[in-house]
Amino acid sequence: MRLAIKGSGYTSASKTEIEFLNQVLIVVNDQGKIEKIINQHDDDYASLLQLAKSQNKLVELSENQYFLPGFIDTHIHAPQWPNAGLALDKPLNEWLNEYTFPLEAKYQDLSFSEKVYDNLTKNLVDFGTTTAVYFGTIYPESNLVLAKMCNKNRQRGLIGQVAMDDPDMNPEYYLDKSAADSIAKTKRFIDELKQQNQTNVIKQTPVITPRFLPSCSLEALRGLANLANQYDLPIQSHCSESNWENGYALEKYGKRDATVLDECGLMNNRSIMAHGTLLNDSDLNLFETNGVTVSHCPISNVYFGDGILPVKRILNHHVNLGLGTDISGGFSPSMYDNVKQSILSSQQLQSGVDTRIDAQKRGVPDSRITAKTAFYLATVGGAKAINLPTGELKPGYLADLQIVENQPKPFQPATSDDIFENLMYATTQNDIKAVYVEGLQAK
Ligand SMILES: [Zn+2]
């Protein structure tokens, strides 16, 4: 036994429901997986509780504390962390060329990389994010530092060696020399991360990462897809994010960007495509058929998405959805903030925003999502995206969880549903009292 937790908490039961686990004992085995979840009436409850106590492995939650699965951030640009909350009043091209690319180019400096990535991974863990799917930079050595910091701060990282080789679309100082260079650096990163993992306690995963269609040649995209197949690796990119990006593919290739990515072999059940605000029905059919996940980044979308992602429509289309912070297109490292924004944005989609339009025609009916659905995206949707048994508290799943405190209001009784909703809306970094990854304490 690695750990036992005694108390109450929540796990997602479906896209619209949660399960309240009332006064249970979660037993975590030596491999970091949940062995069993039992309650006081089960035969082995007393003996396991005693065993956990005697081995000093028991964590007992206080009355106002609850356990939740750790969150999975399915889209975040690690090198942009110093810019979180900066320059969001700039148009996209200025934001990229004056703020984002110059910063990303600094990561050739490995001591700068270490300083930023140590701080970032620690911050995310402190916010209850136990797994993050990162874009790194174009520098393999720096991305290896990110992997090292994930391991140090006990976070599971899926880490992308960013590929961008089109000289017309990227600055000269921050560019892969050729498609062959993109592919060679990605291969080097994969091989060296495999070496590093031999001593990592929390294993880190390389991700095939063409930045987005406009920044890559077709030769690079095809070569990267071959690597993904050869090494059986996850893939990430951006897709149908903005009017500009969507229009770029149509103008250059006469096709939707999802179609071009698919033709290059990059759209499968290990692919995560960020944003998707402008996906149309035929794109969604492609996502559904190929099992591609959309990473919904609701804060970032307000700034750069040119629209609100219709979460409910996409879920009804049987397309998997995760949630992402998209630092620094989004300003907050907190998945709680993104849970809230996904709910707020869906409300606005439903009611509409331009009051000069008649109320009946202003919004998109049946768009509103609840906190339970947003929680599903942050946990189960994310876990499906990365094909790992996490994001749920069930036997056989990785013991990735957070312990959160919620101060009850003395003047109002609360049901377990009320408490859950309050946890989603009111939790701050300070309220997250402990975080475990594979049953190892990270906070
Ligand atoms: Zn992004």
C-alpha cells in the first residue's frame, strides 16, 4: 500500500452527472493505482484502515475537505508562462511577433528554461493539475528540462517538441531550418526523453507537435505523422482556431485545415486539436470518425477564438472534448478558472450577446452547460484525450487526485450537489490542500 485516503469526494459519472463518494476509504497500491474504494460496511474496511494507520499511510480528510480527481490540462504553452496575463489587448500577429516568438526563442538558455519550468510545473500542481499536455519550444534540450521539472514537481507531462519550418510564416530567429530539421529534432527529443525516463519517477511522454498548419510545410507534417506512427505517440496541434487561421488553409490549399491535417496523417485517436471554435459539421464528422479530441480553451477563445465553442453540440456529435488553459493565450493557469469560463461562455452562446437583435433570435438554443459537464471535460474528457486511466476515482485508475477545502456557510444547509458546485466556482489555489500523482504527494 502506497497511500490510503479516508473521507468524501466526487468523481464524474457521465457528461452530465457526478458521483458523490460518501465517507469511503481509497486504497492506493504500490504501483500508484487505486486498488479499491470501500465504505464502512465492507468486510475489509476495518482491517485496511488499521493497516494504513500502522504503516503511517493514512490521510484523513477533515469535515470540510473533499477529494477530486486531479485535473488534466490538455493545452498549454509552457514557454509562454512568463507572459501569462500580458499583451492580451494586442492583435494576434503583434501578440505572436512581439511577445510570443521573442520569448520562446529565449529557451535556448537552459538555465532560463529551468527557472521558468520549475515555477510553472509547481504552480500547476498547486492548482490541482496532475497532468498537462504541453507545447514546448523548437529546442529539444529545453524540452528535456521541462520534462525534468515535471518529474521534479511530480506532474505527468506530455511534452511537445514544437515543429515550425515554413520560412515565410515564422521569424528567421525562431524557425526549424527545414522539414528534415523538424523531424530530426523531434526524433532526438523522443530518444533522449526515453533515456531520461529511466530515472524519472513520474514518466513523461513526448508528443508530436506541428505548431499549426500555417507554420509547417506539408513535408514536415507528413514526416511528423510517420514518427507518430513509428513510435506510437500522441499528436497535438491547433485547428480551426480563428478566422485568420481557418482562412489560411482555404486560401493556400483550397481545403479546411482539419482536412489537410488528416491527409497528412495527423488526425487519429491520439490527436488533440486545440480550440476548434470554427469547426463545421463536416470537420466534426472527421473528428468523430477518427476519434480526434478537441481541447477547449475557453479563456483564450475570448481573446483569439473569434467565436464560442459550442461544447454541447460537439459532445452531442460524439466528439471527445478536454479542457485547456492555453497559457498565454489564456491568462490563468487554473483549470478551475477555465471550468468557470466554459460555463459562462456557454451561457452567453445560449442567450446571445447583441441586444439589438430580437431576444428570440439572439442566441443558440440548447447551448448551456453545467458545472458537472465542465468538470467532466477537465477530468474524463482529458483522460480520454491522452488514453490514460486517470481523471476518475475508480479501482484500476491512477491515483491522481487533489484534496480541496470548502468552508460551509453557517446560515445555509448544503446538499452534496451544492457543495460540488461551490467547489467548482469558489476554489482558490490556497483551498487546494494536497495533490497526489500516482499516490505520491506533489503538494
Ligand atoms: Zn495554443
